[in-house]
Amino acid sequence: MQKPFTLHSLQKRILAILVLISFLFCVLIVRLFVVQIINGKTLQKKATSQWTRDISIIAPRGTIYDRTGSTLAVSYTTYNVYARAREVTSPSEVANSLSSLLSTPFTSIYEKITQKNISEVLLKMQVAPEIAEKIYKMNFSGIYLAENVGRYYPYGDLLTQVLGFTSVDNVGQSGIEAYFNDFLSGENGYSFTQSDLQGKEIGGTLRYYYPATSGKDITLTIDSKIQLALEQTLNLVMQEQLSKSATGIVMNAKTAEILAISSKPSFDLNDIPRDDIQTLFENSKIKAITDVYEPGSTFKILTLAGALEEKVVSLDDRFYCSGFSIIDGVRIKCWKTTGHGSQTLAEGFANSCNCVFMNLALRLGVEKFYKYATLFGLGQKTGVSLTGEASGILMSKNAVKTVDLARMGFGHAIAVTPLQLLSAVSAILNGGNLLTPYIISQIDQDSENSFSSSLKGQVISSETSKTVNNLLQFATNKTGDYTFVPGYNVGGKTGTAQKYSETGAIAQGKYISSFIGSYPANDPDYVLILLVDEPSAGAYYGSIVAAPYGKILFSKMFEYLNIPKDDEGVVIEYVEMPDVVNLPLTDATEALIKLGLYYEIDGEGGIVKKQLPPTGTKLALGDTVVLIT
């Protein structure tokens, strides 16, 4: 029997309907909240992508300057060429015209502009403005241009490794361009146009334009004219010494600012050899910080400083060199196999006598030697703001034998980077302050982003520093004050070291010749290092292969910096190289000494078989020649 319809039952039904409606409204409100608030931006982007077409506007990278304001790297406007296949009306005509302008095969372009299932396709990036203008004037339907940014290096192959380069889409790939990519990169902009369902632009609709923001500018500590002088010198080294490579650094000794740094061979940054990956990789390395080597005699500066600081030696001490020392039963030769005889510390340093520096290392002992090795930053990265810095190689202290310590004293059995060694030498010469080398001066003219060196510590006393400076001056100016570079107070030290093969054995006939110089020698403002890797023109001693180019580089710097001579009255006398080939070694050396020439001997025979340089060469008094026995 059906229940009678009552007012109470009607109210219950109405209430149920109201609850249902309220529930539906709640669901709808929640859904709207999710769509509008939570997913609003995402859905808006999807909707925008469906009814608009956008083209990126690439942000210009920041400009890189040297310390004088000269531009080293700058951005310029290029164009990307796009096609919207659905809008292209004459594919064959368009492909034929563009293939010649873009230097791209006809088939490649034709295939891209006939793919109707793709809304937009890139035909070519980084098109020059003059080519882009020709394409624009052709007014092809469906072909679009978008601004891009190219990178231009006004000096071409100057500072190649340090500046580095970018990819075609403006991402830093090496050097400063990579290390500071986040600063140099700006924020891209966009240009939007409304389109229909097929991706065709709707005429008369609004265009939206969001401008790009440029990257930050960077100022380096580099001086482009000193850099040019360095690179000209390195090119001369490569040409005359036929070396595998040549590397150099010029640094401010008091502030640790890197004024110039380079390796040769290099390449033009405006013509990057991207199709030869091996060459590109090898010539992109900043060898001054990535490659380690046995420093040889230039390391004697560090041994000398440590020994003087610890007072295990004095200027009054004398040493005797017979041509070799026997350490732990091992016969270790001096470079002068006939020996230097009795000599003072200053003479031993000037003669670069290995026996003297084996003696100094043994006087220091392992603990104190390693104390100074650590203080000078050996086995550690310098902290320069460049990618790929190596730490060098320092043997574990616990593994060092007496014979190892003796070899370390004259720069063997230890490996450094050129910057690491120059940084340590700078600390010794500047009064004892070890500083972090730096190459970035400022970012974006912002005082909060300006840089300076940080002090790592006082490594030796100012008194020891003065003594080492005086000994460097004596070692370089062998025939009198200010004779290395006539009229200038230059200090310096040469080095020669053998290279090793991948198996760890000595690579026969392969050497690294080097020179470290300072100016002014009594209180240096400038220090430099030059390395010649595997010279093959006949000589390999640092005094023959590297020191003459140190002289050339200093001369170029003095001219550019307009530095007057320290002594205008210095007169250099010149002599001709005599013919000493086939003479007994004693007779040959006696003839050279009478002429005021220094000599180095390669070999252990008693007869001179070859001489460098050849007979008749004009030489300054105090120059060094090589006798090959």
C-alpha cells in the first residue's frame, strides 16, 4: 500500500535536492579552484602555445674587457631563419633561393619546408645581417627571421685559451666564457604572434614582445698590450726553436694580478676548428694551469729561500762541486760534468750548480723541506678563477728517501704548473706574501663584484726576500749590473728539465727549457715565466732556449710601459763566436772564457763535436753558448 504524500516527505525531498545541488556546487567550486589557481599558469601556457607561435629573442652576452678598457669579446646581432611549412606557397622556389644564400643543400631545405606536420622548423642559425636582409626583401611566405647573437673577438687569436669560446647557441664552452657563463649569459626574450589551428599567422591580431636582458660585462686584469708582447714572443720561440709548444705568464708580483697568459700554438677565436676535436681540445687548454712538469733549476729559488729562512746556509758558506754527488750510493751528476770547483753560495746559484742545491735540500731535511713546499703552495691549486687547474705532484712525505730529497733540491722528482711555480716565486720576491693569483677584476661595474687577491700567508721574512732578490740579480747580470737587458735592473733564473714518457721512463731527447724573470730585481713589480716544450732546433738548455726570449719580452714591456732605464750608462760589448769544433774541451772553454762568454757542456767526452751558436755569431759579453762533446 502506497504511503500518502505528506508535507514532511516533500520537505525531505527538497532538502535532498538542495544537498545534492550544494554538493555539485562545491565540486564545481573545487574544480574551478584547481583549474584557475593551482593549474592556472600551466593551462594558460598550454593554451597560449596552441593559439600563438613564439620566436626566442636571444640575449646578448656580456662584453669582456681588459684592464685598460679594450674590448676582448663582444656580442653582435645575427639572425636565425625559420620556416612554417603550412604557409610556404612555392617550396621549390624558396628552397632554391635559400640554398644559395644559406650555403645549405637544396634538398635539405626543401625537405624541411614541405613537412606540413611540423608547425615550425629551424633552417639555419647565426646568419649574417647582410644575408638576413636579402632574405627579408624576398618576402617569402612562411619564412621568418629571428634575432640571434654572435660572438666576436676583436683580437682574433689573442688570449685564445683564457677567453675561450661559445657554442652556436651562445653557451660558454671553455675559458672565461665557460667559467663565468652564468654572469655573461643574459635572459632571453620572446616574440609571440596569434595563429590558427594549423599554425598559420592570423592577420591583424596582436603581437607580443618581451625584450631580452643582456648579460653582465666582465673586466679582466689582463693588459692587452703586454698580452700581445707575450704572444709575439711565444710565436718567435715556436718559429726559431721549433718547439712542440711554448707557454708564458706575466704577473704583478705585489698584487698577484695576471697581466698576460698564453700558450702557443693557438687558433683564431673567430675561426674555431670545430671539425678537428683533438686539435681544438689540445689548443684550448690553458697549459699554464693544466699541465704539470719538472721545473728543474728554476725551482732552486724555492730551495734557496727555504734554506736561508731556516738559517741552514749563509752567504759566507762555500761549496765544492766535482761534477757529481753520491747520495745513498747513487751518483747524481751536476749539469757541468767537469764540476764547478769551489764556490760561494752566490756563485753556486749563478752557476746553477746541482751539487750546491742537493746539499741545501739535505741540510733542510725532509720535514723542513716539506714545510716550505706546503707554505709555497706546492701540491695545491692556486685558486685562480679558471677551469681545469691542476694541483701539481708532490711525493708523499713518508715515501721520500734521501736520494729523492737531493733531487728535489734542484727541481727534479717534483712537478708543478707554471702558475703554481710563478705564484711561489712571487711570494719569495715580494717580501714573503703568498697571494692567490687572480684574473677577474670586476663584474658589471659593480663594486660588490670587484676582486682582489687574498693573502694565504707570510711564507718567508722580508730579509730573506731581499737576499734572494739580490742573488737573482747577480745570477742574471753575469758581466755587471743591468746587462741582461741593457740598462735595466732585471733578475732571473733559467731551468732545464727532462720529460717523462707515459710509462714513467725518461723520454730521451725531450726537455722543457724555462726562464723566470723579475723587475726591478731589488723590489719586483713584475715577474714572468717562459716555458719551451721540446725545443728541437739543436739546443735545449734554458740559458740558450728560454732566457733570450725573456730578454725580448722584458724589452717589449719596458717600451710599452714607458719605463726609463735604471742606468743609461750601461754599454754592452760584443764578440764573435769562435770556431771551437774538434778542439779539446779544455782548450775550447779557455778560449770562451778569454772572450767573456759562459758555456754549458752537453756530453761527457773530451772533444767538442758541435757548438751552438755557429762560428761568427755576434754575442754579447756574458752570453752562454753550448759545447756538445
